[in-house]
Amino acid sequence: MAEAAPRPPLGRLALYLLLGFSAGLPFYMFNAVLTLRLARHGIDIVLIGFFAWVALLPTFKFAWAPLLDRFSIPGFSRFWGKRRGWIMLSQLGIFLSMTAMAFTSNDKSLPLTALFAVLLAFWTTTLEVAADGWRIELAPTQGEQGPMVAANLWGYRSAMVAAGSGAVFVAGQLDWTWAYLTIAAAAFIPFPILCAMPPDPSRSGGRGAALATGLLVSSAILFGSLVVAAGLGWTVLRLAAEVGISSKTNVTPVVLAIALLPFVALAIALPRIRQMGPDAPARRSLAIGPYVDIFWRFGYATLPILAFVSFYRMGDVMSLTLSHPLWNARGYSFNQIAVADGLVALLSSMAGVALGGWLAARWRLGLALVAGALVSGVGNAVFAWLWRVPPSNFVLYASAGIDQFAHGFEGAIFVVYLSMLVNPRFPGAQYAFLSGFAFLLPRLVAGAAGAIQQRIGYDGFFLLTGLLSAGAIVFLPLIVGVKPRTAET
């Protein structure tokens, strides 16, 4: 039973609803909305597919999350505390990155578009990590966590819909520059609210001096991140040019080979991990101990488990990559897409989440996972129907509704499954690793979505994504009966 605890204050719930909304807004702006923008500008479909790799950054959030625990932001953290300091820095990064995307919205320089999209993804993910850490500190018990998590997720999912429909609507009335500026302003709303909040009880100093110092330090950090990202991007593009990679190159085999490397590394390391005792340095390490614990507990079953979690959402990620270019290619207007991504998507997604969560709580988990895979398969394949029939409002809204319902339904069941894999000793770190790893392979493969579409067409592509979603069922016999090893066993 959950530990009894008072409900969080309404003001705190409202703050986390707003933080979730602020984090959800930019996600669509470097993902689905960006692919639609590129398609409207006539960018090659293969290059559009490459932009799906920007979404790989959130899968590696565990790599820099420890930095947020160890370091503070001078100025901001001195007055408002470590967690709020990082949130405020991330808010500035999101606002400036999205503003830069607004003023380069003609996409005449794709390297610049990619640079600012990567920065937007990085600061969005950093905001999520900081907000999660603060939430755990503010609500240490399960009874307090429930309402805050619900408020945060509602804000996040509502923001994704608002960004998708709102940005497209503004772009249709004005242009892409105003669309990105509008969403940037909305995502920045929590910053002045955080500035007005009382200081952290353990901190001291004046508000004005802390804000001025924080802004100065943040400017240096943001400029440094821009230089580093630009340098890395230039290096990657130069290496790609030297080996002859272009929009004409079939990169799918290369992407698949890269995606398989983590599985190979784990297979090599597993025998040693299984033999580790409780005092082994790798198991006691604060940095890697929680991750080694996953492999130690599940042993060789870790490989099919990780294969399953990587495969389960692959069809959904690939479908999201090309769904908006599909609507554009089929001739749907900005206003029609705004409705499909707005009210239709919101209601359908929430209904799917509610039903998926209800089934996951009442059915055997293996059966619920089967239902999620089958429903997701239908949701992805429905776009093949959209491509083949004459355009109409009914076809667009029906397909978008079925797709969003399926994603919400399958997503809720999947979160329950991932949660059941986590050792209660390391809930935050292990969930971050599993949820990140779950999207590593799908997002790598999604980068080749454009190349795949060129070979089999839109109808073939979405039939493939439907089969991939339903095909995750083949892994279930290997994982449903797996029990984690304990110290006693």
C-alpha cells in the first residue's frame, strides 16, 4: 500500500502542470513540426528522415544527468536552489534555441537548422531531468508523487498537442517564424514565475544580484554549448562528406549496424556481470551501479528484454517521423492539420491512455502488452489507408484519431511494464536508462525512414510500421516469465 501522505499544495501541482507544459512544447518543435516545415520547403524526404536523429538526445539523458546532481548554476542556484537553477538555465536555452529556429525558418541552411534543433533538444531534455529531480525532492513519498506525476504528464501531453496544432495554425495564418516565436514565448512562461518564487530555505543573498549573476553565467554556458554543438556538427558533416554519405546514400544498413552495437557490448559483458559479488566496485559505483544492477538481476534474459523494449515502440517512432510529411504530400492544408494535431489528437490520446492504464492494472501484463502491440499496429497502418483514398476531413481526422488513441493506449501499458523491471533501490536511474534505451534503436532506424519511404512508398512504409508494432509480440514468450535474481537467489 502507498504510504499515507498529505496531498501536495495546489500551487505546486499547478507549477508542475506548467513545467510539464513547458517541456512538452519544444519536443514537437524539433520533431513533428520541424519535419512538416522541411516538407513544406521541398526538402528531400531522405534528408527529412535524417532529422529524426535529433530526437536521439533524450535517450542519452542518463549520460549528463549526474552533472545536474553535482554542479550548481552560480547566481540562480545561490538564491533559488540547485534544481530551480538548472530549470531556469534550461528555460533560457529553450527560448533562445527556438528563437534561433524562428529566424532561420526558411531552412536555406540545413546545417543551421540542425544545429539549433539539436540545442533545443538538449535543453528540453535538461529541463526534464532537473524538473524530475526537484519533483522527487519536493514529494518524497508515493502518496505525494502520484498527483504531481499526473499533473506533469497532463501538462506534457497537452503541450505536445498544443505545439502541433498551434504552431501549424500560426504558420498557416502568418509564417514559420511567427509560429516558432509564439511557441518559444509560451514555453518561457515558467521563468518569470520561478524568479518570483521565494528563495530556497538554505540559501541567502539578494534576488536581484542572484538573477543578474545567473543571467551572466547562463550567457556564458549557452554560448559555450553553441560552440561545442557547432564544432561537433561540423566534424560529423565533414566526416560524412569524406566517406561519401549524402541524400542518395542508403544509410539503413549502417544505422542498423550502429543500433546493434549496444546489444553486442552487453552480450560480451554479461558473463562478468553475472559473477560479480555484492562488493564489486561496478555494483557499488554511484555512476554505473544502478545500470549494472539491471544486467546482474536479469542475467542473459536482459538481452531479449532490451530487444523487446527497443522493438515495442519502433513502429510508433517511425510513424511519427513521416506522418506530417505524408499529410503535406497528400495535400492537406495547415488548418486541417492543426485540427488533426489539436482537438482530435488530444481527446484520442487521453482516451487511449485511460483505457491502456485501466487494462494494465487489471489484465495480466503479458496479455496487456499483446493488446498494446496489436492496437498500435492498426494505428500505424491506418495511414496507408489515408494515402490510398481521396483526401477529406473525415479521412484525416479519423486516421489521426485512431493513431493517437493507439499511441496513448500502447504507451500507458509500456510505462507499466518498464516500471515493473525497475529495482526499487534505483527507481530514478534505472527508469531513465530503460526509457532512454527503449527509444535508442527506434530513433536510429527512424533516421533512415526517408530512405525506406523512397523504396516502398508511403503506403508500404506505414504498412511496415504497423507490422513492426504488431511484430513485437514474437518476443513475449522469451520475457513474460522472467523473474529478476535477488541477493538471496
